[in-house]
Amino acid sequence: MFTLGPIGFTAPLLLLALLALPILWLLLRAVPPAPIRRRFPGVALLLGLTDDETQTDKTPWWLLLIRMLAVAAVIIGFAGPVLNPEERVAGSGPLLILMDGSWADARDWARRIERVEAALDDAAQEGRTVAVVSLTDLPAGELPFQSADAWSARLAGIEPRPWQADADDVLQWAAALEGRFESFWMSDGLAQGWRGDLLAMLESHGKVRVFESPQPVIALRPARFEDGLVTVTAIRARAENADEVAIAARGLDPTGIERELARATAVLEAGAGDAEVSLSLPPELRNRVTRFEVAGLRSAGAVSLTDDALKRREVALIAGRDDREGLELLSPLHYLHQALAPTADLIEGTLDDILLANPDAIVFADVATVSPGESEKILEWIDKGGLLVRFAGPRLAASDVSRDIEDPLMPVRLRVGGRTVGGAMSWGEPKGLRPFPEGSPFHGLQVPEDVTVSAQVMAQPDPTLAERSIAALDDGTPLVTRKRIGAGQVVLFHVTANAEWSTLPLSGLFVQILERLAISTRPARPEAADLAGTIWVPEKVLDGFGTVEEAGTLPGRPGEAIAEGVVGPDLPPGLYAGADRSFAVNVIREDTVLEPSSWPARIAVEGLAVARETDLKWMFLSAALALLMLDMLASLWLSGRLTGPRSGLAAGLVALALTGIPTPGDAQDELALRATSEVVLAHVITGDARLDRVARAGLLGLSETLYARTSVEPAEPISVDLETDELSFFPILYWPISTAQPIPSDEAYAKLNRYLRTGGMIVFDTRDADIARFGTGSENGRKLQELARPLDIPPLEPIPEDHVLTRTFYLLQDFPGRHASRDVWVEAAPADAQRIEGMPFRNLNDGVTPVVIGGNDWAAAWAVDEMGRAMFPVGRGYTGERQREIAMRFGVNLVMHVLTGNYKSDQVHVPALLDRLGQ
Amino acid sequence: MTSAADLRSRAEALAGPLPPLLAEAEHLASTVLLGAHGRRRSGMGDEFWQYRAAMPGDEARSIDWRRSARSDAHFVREKEWQAAQSILLWVDAAQSMEFASRPDLTSKADRARLLAMASAILMIRGGERVALAALGTPPRSGEVQLMRIASALGAGAGAEDYGAPEIRGMLPHSRALFLSDFMGDLAPVEAQMTKAADRGVRGALVQVLDPQEEAFPFEGRTIFESMGGTLRHETLKAGDLRSRYLDRLAARKAALSDLARATGWQYTCHHTGDSPQAALLWIYGALERRR
């Protein structure tokens, strides 16, 4: 291959054609552009004019240059230019490409695959057979040597696994290899015990090249909950440089969408292999976190799933006395509610029901006796890990529970009666709290000065009392005692849960104590023995890239394996659900340490970067094409074909390229603007063109009447399509009934119902003067019933004489349109409408009737043409004109009613108002 | 496009909004014929002018008996002396007029015919008598003359490249309207106008040009041909000729303008890209002026 700087040519002989360029130059120069013939009457004026310059008959130099460049680009393009031609190290024999295929590979998996592709390309050019093997997915039997092309197609199927290769499997597989082959080993950069052995085995078969990414491997240890803070530890393999890692807590937000809930930055000091970061999350937020991950890193190791250890507790509250009529602050559960409600799910009910719900903790507030059957069930529940918290109180103090023999549900025996300190009838001061001893679950909590105890139940001194006491008063009397039963425990507070006996429930310490108790109920990591014999079903699993996937039909795993927590093909990392809790198995465990891999000095570790050779042929040919287009444009311009007459085609093409497609305006926005900038009346499009025209003309006539006579000044009416248009802009909808109208869709009905409920009014007009007598109605009447059936229409009645429609603007008792039927129906008045003595009308319902139903064909009476003349005759002579006038007045009343509501109805209050004003 | 009926209707539409063109007649003596032009003095005509007392020598039949019966004296009813103007139209029908640079523009010939026809309608409505040079007939009035003019105008282009006015039977002291692009030889025009001026004929020259003829937007190597193909001119760089062409065009316009001034005529240049209304208004004004 002939190379010129960084560019090589596959067919360099073609470059000789460049020598012909000067000849082409001379040839092109000699040929002037062809003339255009034009008809032009002004030629008479041109006769005798001569051209100034003689040089212009030759093609201008810059045009020649463009053409030369185009031809040169074509020649060079076909000579096969290649950028960065590779000096290949010729290899021979079969090639084994070995990939670690672990989670640590996932971060730059794409680059690894790219490197493998490059190796495959080379192998294809050299005709070598290749086998690509992932150590986490070892092939059975012989090495699958195939042509490189076959492997190129299969590369996409190779994926990193969320675990590391198993040492035994790898060494066993490597020991079985035979024959000579070269090996490329794509290492993930983590130290493994088996690396040295495997390297030695591979070298016995041929040369080994090792590739490693310089990117640091970063992973997350599982989140721990300590002292109210969630602590996450980031670890890394190479500790040379200082680095910062953003750690994101992800989970479902209240709407059920997964999003980042919190973020913290862990600062990895130079030389430090790990860094901790603590997130202070409100319990509500903490309960939502489903996983922590290193932001922007796609790897199973960078994801740490959380399980129940961070979840919200279920706490059952049971009070001894159910005095709902007592004061709320005296309720034994009030302070427990206050303290636990933000952090726990509270359940209340009978003991039987509560035990069925299997809560995390049950709180007894001053409950003395429990029936033997219940007691047995509670014991069973505690045995399985339940936490029973009991508070003392007058009842417990007065009962015989745990007096002589220790009750199984009490941590200690109690002395009769309890004691009172610092009360009106006793000596001494109310007692404070002693700092919590080491070993107490409350150790480390600050004891506020103002927490005092004035009464308590007293524990009988017993040999076990000292170890069971986890909090004590100043004088050493136990305040909180605890007894473990199986996996659970019973805790007794020797004071009440309300503020009667002590101020403890009033202090913040109460909340902290409850929090400590609720957390310490469950050990963070169960022992293998605890889980023995249980089966855990995977709910979510991680793939190598750290993506959480539904587990699907993966089989359950035994508890022992879960407790051991070693991920592998048998135990993919993920969330495993047992009987009552879930348990997260993560790639990285609490004690995982990452070490960088080390290679013997004889092995040169190469990076993943590939200097890919770039074929430049297409670039040169495209450049040639572009130059030729430029030449074409320039020639056209030079010969006047681009700017002069008859340049329409060229100009059109240019314009076509420059102008985009105009975007259609938003019809809905236009409608909204038109409907809301002024008051508009609207009618429903029925599909009957003539009817729609009349309805529109009718509303136009009514609008003009309103404009002339009232302060309502409507704009042009609008025709509304129920299916597509938004209705909420219109105060009133006129709906003429036509048998031709299709039944609107469900969405349209939903829209109509919403319109009616939010104060809209629909005027139904059957236009047959007859419909008001429902049932015996005409065709239009039946159609109306059909149309209105899905509508949310209240009970109706014919307009009563004192309806507000009869007086909103004009005083009316008739509501004629083209027909003069008396029966027009509106929403019925409530049955209890009272007529006040001395008033002309009843105290009627508020609001606007949502429907007016009639058959008087009002639109026809209102309709005017564009000149303002009535479109249809009404009645005969003067009485007809009078009827039209009354129809207009009814329309005015209707619109006034819609716009002003029951304002005229409020006149009933006039006497009262006058009275109040002292008139 | 140029069918007689179509031309007539378009011209009617154009002439509609204008008031009847009442051309002024200056020297009327020799072309006295009854028309709608009152001379503001008594004479022969249809319109009432004045009553005057009968004088000796008045014929008995000229006495207006109805007026005289209301008084003791005899009165003679005099009528206003009315005269019609004769107007001669010449529309260039040569090949060069058929040029239209863009499809959306009308050809110069179309525009000239339209203007001529509109003027004719205006004048006939005003009671004038109109003649079309191409018809060769003496001026006449009436709707029938309009029909004749329309059909003569619709006859189409002649064979020659550039036209020259050739007018016979020009009545003395009449009016003339020449519509042409005046791209050809100016000598016949000059001769004709001199002849007309000798007979006391006044008139207007309307030069109808295509916008392209004003702009000369050509570049590159071009062969220009006249519409009939008789003239051709080749250039290698049309852009260079632009300024010289425009100079010549300006000189041509100046020559026409000077010629018009010398002979008492009016001159304007109208482009087919502009509204014909403006041109018609100008024609109306030009033929009415000079009281």
C-alpha cells in the first residue's frame, strides 16, 4: 500500500490520472459556455453595441478551478484513500478471544465489543478462525473455532453477567483446552485468584495479549441504616487518584413513577479504596428507596438494592380502654399515634384481626389481661420475630397480671400497686432518667432534663431483672424492660403511653425510643440457620448492566444460599421475597473488597482504544459530487440562466429546498380565542346542513337583539362539533333535534355531562311544538329521548309561573318560537320551596337550570339573514310579529338567566334587606 | 384572449368607472357636426340655450310661440351650438408588440388594444366620433363603430417586426392617440406627427413597454432575436450591455418626448406590469387638456 502521511491508497496507480489535469484545464479553458437564445424586442436598440472585453469568451478561472477540483476528487476517491492505514501484525493460526464477562466489564462493554470487532476484522482479513469465550458463560466441550464473520454476527448476543467467573469452573475448563492458538484476553481489571493459573495455561498454548480498560471499577456496598442515617459505601479497585462518585437513591415517587429521590457525593481520597456517604432521609422518603446506584454508571456492581431493612413498619395499636368520649389528649394512644404515624403504618382493630395482618410490632397501651387463646397466638407471633410493646397504666397496676408468676407476655413480674413519686400525696420529686447504659438499644440517645416520671409500676426484683432492664430512672428502678422470646421480644414501659404518669410521651425522646425499638426488632442480616429450609422467590433481578428486571418465572432459592449471599448463575442478584419479608441479594456484599488485577511483567497490558482505519473514498466522491453541483449552479449563474428570465425552475428548486412545510395553525386554540374573547352563543352541529344554518342564523338574530337591548354584547355565534370542540367556553348551547343526527360518542357524552355539571345550559328544541307531552311525542321527541338518555339531567317540570326565567329581563309567561306551545320544561324546583307571605314567588332553588327542553322552534323565530331581515314568517300579521317579539324576549331572558343565575330570584330578600337597612 | 367579444367586455369593464370623456374642441369650424359639445354660444344643436327677443330678419318659424304668448314681445328660442370631436386611434400591430416577458404579464399588444378600446368607448359615450387607423374609415360615432373597432383590434398582429403609423384621411384639428412601443425606426413616426401637426391635429403618444425591456436583466453569452426573427444581435456578456442599452432606451424616450413637445402632443410611457387604469386616466387627461 502506498501511503502519504496518515493516508494510504489501495489503488495508487490511479493517481497517475492527476497528471492529465493540466490538459483538461487547457481544454476547458478554450470552450466558452453555450449561448442562450432570447426573443427580445429591444434588440433594435442593441444593434451596433460591441462587447468591451474579449476575455469573457473563456470560462472564468474559478469555474475551471471548481471543475478541476471535482475531477481531482473523483480520481483520488477511486484511488481508494484510507485514513490511518493499519500496519497489521500478521498473526496466524486460530485465535481465542477471552472475555471476563463480569459485572465489572459492563461499564465499558461497548468499547470492549468494539475492540473485539476490530480483532475479528483483522482475523477476517488474515483468514484466521476465531473463538470468542466469555468466562462467565463457558462453552461446553471443544473451543468453538469459527470464521470471524460468523462471530461478528454473534457478538451482540454476548453480555456481561452480574457475577464473577467461578474459579473452579474456569480452571477446569482451561485445563481441558487443546491445540495451539493465540489468545486475546479482555480483562475486567479486578484481581482474581485464578488469573495467574489461567494465564499460565493459556501461555502453554500460544501467545497471550491482555487488554484492560484504564477506567476505574467502582461499586457500591449495600446501604446500612445507622443512627437514623442511611450510609452507603462506594468502593473501587484502583486507589491512586482522588475521585468523586455521585450516588443516587432511586425509588417510586407518590405517583408510582420511578425517579431519583436523593443524591449524595462520595469523595474518594487519593489512596483510599472506599468512601462512605450518609444520606439523611425523612422516613417517608427512606421507605420509598428501592435501590442506590452510582449515577451514570451502568454496572450491576454499581447498584445496591434495598430490602425491608429500610422499609416502613406495620404497627398495631391496642388500647385497654376505649374511651372515645374522653378528651383526645387523655387517650392512651394519642401520643403513640403522633409519634408513629409519620414513620409506620398503623393498624387498629381487634387482636384477632391484627394478628392475621401479621404486623411488625403490636403496642398494648394499658392492656391488662389477654384471653388465653389470644395469648397463645401472640406468643407464637412473637416467637417468629414480632415485637410486643406494652405500656403500663392504672388498669395494669390494678390487675393481677404477672404478679406471682411471670406472665409470658410480660418481661418482668410486677409489685402490687406501683408507686407514685412527687405527687400531691407523696414525698419526693418526680424522677428523671438515668443515661442509657451500654448494651441498651437506646444507648447514645440524649436524655432531656425535662423528662420526669411521677408514677410507675414497679418490677419485682428478680435475678433476670438487671439484664432485662434497658432503661432506668435516676434511682435505678427499671423504666423499660425487655425480654426476648424466640426471634421476637416483649418490651414493657413502666409508665403510661399518655402524659398522665410521666412527661416522656411529650418529649422527643419518646419518638427516638420508639424508632430505636422498631429498628432493632429485626437483625439486618439473618443467619443461615434462620433461613434454613425456607424458599425465597426472586421478584426482581439485576442484569450485568445493573438494570432491574422482573424475575419472571425464575425458580425460588433455598434460604441457606440467600444467607450466604454469594451471587452466581444459581443466585442472580436481585430482590427475593419470602413469607413476610423481602431480602436483597447484591453483587457487592458488606465485606467485598476490590483489588486491581496484576499481571506478570512479561505481559504488556494494552488498552481498549483502537485506531480504526477510515475509508475516505466516499468522502472524496461526495466532495466531487458537491463540487459538480456547485459548478452547475455557477455555470447557470454565469450564463444568466439563474437570475434572468425563465429561471423559474432553478429558482423553484432553490425555494423548495429553503422553505419548510408551513405548520397548520391549531384550530382548537383559535376556537378557544374566539369563544373566550367575547360572549358567544353556540349551537350544536346536527349534521343537517339546513338546520345548522337556521340555528346559526337564529343565534345571530338573538345576538343582535341582545346587543341592541341589553348590556350583553355577544360576538358572532359559533357552531360546535360535540366530538372535537371544547364546550366549556360557552354559557349556552342551543341543540335543535334532528332525526338525522348520529348519536354522539361516549367521550362526547362525558364532555356534555361535565359541561352540564359545571354550570352550562343546553336548550333542546324538538321544533315540533309537540314534544313537551313526553312519550306520546313525535319522531323528534323520540330522538330527543334517545340523545338525552346518557346525559346527567335532573328531574324536570314545566316552567312554573314563578320560575326565574319568567323575569330575568322581561316579564314573560309565554315562551313561543315559531310555534306557541306553553309547555317548556326546566329543572324541577325542590319540593320544599316555600312561598313567603306577601311575596309574589317562592324561595326557589339556586343555580341555573342545566336544560331547557321545548319544541317551539325558537331558532327559526330568531333567525335573521345577513341583512338583518327575519328569515322565516311567524304567525300572521301583527299577532305574528308580536309572537316573534315575545320569542326574542324569551331568548333574552334565557341568556340573562344563564349569565346572571338566580339573581332575580334574590328579590325575595328585598324586605329583609330593607328591614336591616332600617328603612 | 383577443377575441372581439372578450376584448369588448374587458374594455367595457375598464371604462365603466370613468365619467364620459368630453374632449375639448378648439378649432371646430371645419369639422362642425352635431355632437354633445356645447360651445357656450348659440348655434345649431339640441340643447336649449336662451330666449331672445325676435329681431327683424328672424324667420317667422323660428319664433317660439309658447314663450311669446306669455308676453307682448316675440321671442326666439336659441339652441346651443354643439360640435363633436373626431378622434383617431392608431394601435401598433407589429410583431414586437406581441412580447410578454413573463406568463403572468399581458403582452404589449394586448395592453395597447385594451387601452385603445377603452378610450374609444369613453369617447363614443361622450358623443365623440372615433376612427381606427387600421379600419381606414372616417370617424363615426355610435355603438356600431365600437363593434367595428373591437373586431378590427382583434384581428391580430401583422408580419413586420416594428410598426409605423400610416394614417390616411386625418381630419384637420381632430385628435389622435398613438399606442406603440416605438422600438422601431422613429423616422416614420416623426414624419406622421409632423404631418399631423401641420393639419392642427393634437394628440397623445403612449409608449407601451414590458418591464423586462426597462430592466434588461440578462447575463452571459446571449443571442438576442427580434420577435419576427429579422434582427439578431449576439453578445458574450449581456450584463455589460445593460447600461448602454438603458442609455439608448432613455435617449429614445427623450426623443419621443421632444417630438411630442415640438408638435404640441403629449407623451407617456406605460408598462404592462402597471395598472391600465392609470394609463387610461392619463389618456383621458391628455385628450381633455388644452382648453
